[in-house]
Amino acid sequence: MWKTILRRLMIMIPQIILLSVLVFILAKSLPGDALTGMLDPSVDPSMLAEQREKLGLNNPWHIQYWDWVKRAVQGDFGQSFRFKMPVTDLIGQRISNTIWLSLVTLVITYLIAIPLGIISGRYNDTWGDRIITGYTYLGFAAPLFIFSLLMLWIFGFHFRAFPTEGSVTPGLVPGSFDYMASKLYHLLLPALSMALITTVSTVQYLRSEIIDTKQKDFVLLARAKGASESRVYTHHILRNSLLPIAAFFGYEITGLIGGTVFIEYIFSYPGMGQLFLNSILIRDFSVVTALVLLYGIASILGSLISDIILGIVDPRIRIK
């Protein structure tokens, strides 16, 4: 297993390099640059040209990319033109919010998906199964950003049950109980909005696995030996049906980190997703390239985590 992990980590290097090159080229192909619209229109054009020359914006893209790589290797991803601070510090201020939002969404997703999937799969073709299946069909059909806007309007503006922006109430002391409670309160609505949509695929997958496992020979043999129905479901059907769900845990984390981009923007939640979209709009290329690189690494690590988890939970499958 360790050899495979090391080999996968080595494969990550060319993948990350290729990803960074493509992102850098696409970012530079956009019209304008980081100074477009950022300076006073009355500024002398010669001063503007001098500033672009000083920042290296007039250099060919490959020279700009190489300069960026040399700094990135040293942990320096450049300076944010919009926030006037190092990109590393800027991302460091936002990454914890995104991680907490993703973790809470993941917990809510599994708390909803696993019971619904078990009920739907065990009692398939009943009214309960039809109701759960109808919910999953609606979840597949509803775009995440539309559903999130609806949740924001209903529970944020209409009933005023949740905050509509920010990640914490201003003025609270960091680390205090009130501060932590406020952080959780602010991320509940965006996490619930995303979980109610992302949970449908897990429900359908678990339902299908349970229905398929019920027809396997080892399950029929267990029933023939006189095992109780509860034991058959607990020790045979459910255990084997949950293996693929556990294997997709890494992919779920990766998908949630990427899926928070629109959620954070809609709910004005100060995380990496909101920072990413805002940086694209204002052409803050240093921030955009660093975030895309971070998302790419998270995606590759998610795939590796899924393989490792599958090898741990299922002794029949080992990564050699």
C-alpha cells in the first residue's frame, strides 16, 4: 500500500504542473490585467505603463509563469493586487471557513443520506420508498444555486431564522463559546442548503446497492440457514452495501470543497469560494492561480484517500 501511495504522490507532480500551466494561460488570455479598473482614470498613462512594467505584466506569459513558479516553490504565491497582502496570508484567513463549511455539510449529508438510503433500499417499492425516490428526483433536477437562493430567501430574509451573510457576529472574542456558537450558526444554512442537494446521489447509490445485495447468493444462504431478518440486514446486506459509500468519502470531501464556491458567494460567506469568484471578476491572477492549484491538489488527494479507505474497510481489496 505504501508503494502505491508514494507512486500516486509522484504522479501528482506532473498533474499539478500541467494544471497550473493551463490555468495560468487561461487567466492571462482574459481581456485586461490586474490593474484594469483598479487605478484612477485620471492617472497619467505613462505612470500606468510604468506600473505594469514594474509588476512584470508586460512580460511574455511563460516568463511570468516561471517567475510565479520560482516564488511558489518558496511558499510565495505573490501579492494580491486587490487586498494588498500576500496571497498565502489571504488564503490562510479564508481556508478555515471553507473547511468547516465542508465538514458540517458532509456530516449533515451522511446523517440524511444513510437513513434514507437504508429505508428506501430495505423497503423498496413501498410508499416510503416512493417518497424518498421522489425527493431524490427533485434533488437531481434542482440546480444548487437556485435551491440555495430559495433557502436564503425563505429562512434568511422571510423568517429571519438564520444570518444572511458573514461567518461570525462582529465583536465576539475569538475562541470563546459565543464565538464558536456564532460560527456554527452562520454556516448552518449554507451547509444545509448544499447537503439537501448533494445527499440525493448518496441516497440513490445506497438504495441501489442494498437492493442489489439482497439478491446475492450469500444473503440467500444466510436466510436459508435461519438467520433473523435483522441479522441478515445488519451483518450481510448493510455491511457490504456501505463499502462503496465509504470508498467515495474522499471524493465527497473534494466535491464539497469545490461545491462551496457558489454557496459561499450566494450566502456572502467569507471562504475560499467567494474569494475565488471575486478574484476572477477583478482579474487578481495571483489569487486565482493559487486557489485553482489548491483545488487541484485537493481533488487528487481526495482520489488517493478514497483508495486508501476502500483498502482499509474491505480486506478483499488491498492496494499492493
